[in-house]
Amino acid sequence: MALPAGQGSRTKLDQLIGFRLFLFENAVHDGGMTKLLEQAVERVRTLPSDQQDELARMLLRLADAQEEPVSLSAEERAAIAESKAAAARGDFATDDEVRAVWASYGL
């Protein structure tokens, strides 16, 4: 991506995110970056370059993620079905039972 004059010191994060956002904005979206994303990029610009690079890698991984949904095992499906049935019956843990579980984890 060619940088505008005077922009030679832009970080890798700016370059990577800027290019991907440029493609996104021009292919899918005419309104530019959302305010929240603009705020996030501005905040990240204040971080040291190694942290910016790590965040850029994370953002790129998330943007590129096209994974299939997680497949559940028969055992996991049965556990979910059992939980839904218990909820339908109104069979919930009492406050004391919930506190005991939290306490068992030191919380």
C-alpha cells in the first residue's frame, strides 16, 4: 500500500489495518470505519510498536477467520439437551449452591 506523502513513519499496524479497511470500505461499505473501530485504532497507535504488531496479528487472524462452527460430540449434545430439559422444568441451582461452587474456586 502506498503511503501518502509525510506518512512514511506509519507503523505496520496502520499499514495492515489501513489496507484491509480500505478494501473493506470500498468493496462492502461506503461509510468508512465505525467510530468504535476508529477509537480502537487511535488508542493502539499510542502503544509501543511491538504491542501494535501483536494486536495487528490478532486482528488479522480474527478478520481472516473462516472456521466452521465447532462440532459437538454426542456426549456434549446429550449434556446440552439435559440442561435444556432441566431449565424447562425450572430445575435451577439455589443461591447457596451457586455460592458453594464459586467458593470452591476461591471466588
